[in-house]
Amino acid sequence: MNPANAVLSSDPEVIVFNLKERYTGVSATINALVPLQAQQWRLGFCGTRMSNGIDGMGLREAIRLSRKPPEGRAFRIWHVRRDPEMMAAIFARDVLRLPIKLVFTSAAQHLHGAFPRWLISKMDAVISTTPLAASFVPNTTAVVPHGIDLSRFSPPPDKRTAWKDAGLPGEYGIGVFGRVRPDKGSDVFVDAMIEALPHLSGATAVIAGLAQPKHQAYQDALKAKIAAAGLSERIVFLGEVPAGQVHLWYQRCMLLCGLPTAMSLLA
């Protein structure tokens, strides 16, 4: 199925929200799920145009559409994933008195701040993506793991051949994916690679992810540490990888590191 051809309902039972303009991990999840969910439910999408080509309605349109429940239902579901979306949804339900129910999905494997916790407490239902995430959200309704598109995220016939397509030195790659910032463990990965790469003659490390302006000094410090170790050619910052190419880097790398998960388990 071509995601851009996903049929969104004009009278949806569920409206999925993605109001953030910048592409994030949450955006990537929604990008992958909406085309599939549109095959299961009468689905609507509100927010920024997705990288797969699906356009979303504006918030005002979602409010207008939700003044009445969908045909055959007592209420419409708003599925939200971020603080501003929860705020808008609570206003729509409790102030505008729209016939809607609010569902929040939490993937964070740490305690939310005080205000997000209050917002989450006002949801009608909460989905956590792992048991660990659920342990930080006392009002979790269900644990539903993220799925994996095995047609995209599948191993190549030969990892070393796939690595050659990267155009980087070495015989194989070791990668970490996510924003470059302290809570993602970027410094832990760099320190580990500085120690390990002198003993791994064929390896090149890649860091795939954007450093936002407030974390630019953090990234610069990591690059300076790498340069001081003489490994600037072997520890490479890719920056933000286009959504359609992320799976290629998973296929190219021989080893992938999940540092945010590891750090939360050790906390």
C-alpha cells in the first residue's frame, strides 16, 4: 500500500494528532501507523503533513468536526501524544464540551514532569508502549508495544556489502540513532567508541540524529573529544537522516546501540 493513498474518513471515529512541525521519533511512529490504522478504523489525522505524503486537517477543523459524535458512536476519540495536544484536547472536551474521549500514548521510560503528569491524569485512557513505560504512568489503561514493519526493517543479504553503500570508511558500522543530547546517551556512545575503535580495525561508528541549537555546544564538545582521540574519520555524525532513509542505516550497521533504554534501566 502506498501510504499517501491511505483513505482518511470524513467522519472519523478516531482522530490522530501530530501538531509538532519538526519531525521527531513520535512523528515517525505516527507516519508509520496512520496508513495501517486507516485500514482498520474510520480514521482522521490532524497536524503537520507527514513525510509519507498524508495531509492533516488543522486543529480548528478537528474541533468543528467533533462538535457532533461520529455516525453510530456516542463519542469521537482524540489520540494525542504530546503536552500541547493534551492541553488542546482537554480544552475541547472540558471547556467546549465536545463529545470526545481522550487517549494518550506514553513511550517515555522515565518519570514525566509535574505538569505532564497532571495532563496525563486527565486522559480518559492511557496506552504505554512497554511495561517499563507503564511503571511511570499510574493510570495506564493498556500496554501496547510498538510494532515493526518487517518489510522495511529487515536484514540485508550481506551486512558488509550494505555498508559499502554508506560511502564511509571501514568494513562495517556501529550505530546509534536519536537526537544528540545528554538524555539520549550520545556522550556514553562516544566514550565507548573512543575506547573500543582502536581495537576494532574494521569498524566505523555513526551517530544519526539532529542536535538542536540548545544542544549544539554539547555536540561540539563531543566532536572535540573525538578529534583529540584522533578518531574524527571513524566516528561520524550523520545529522538528521531523512525519514525514508533511516531503515537503510539500520541495515548498513552491523551493531546498533539502544542507549536511552539502557540508561533508563540503570537509573
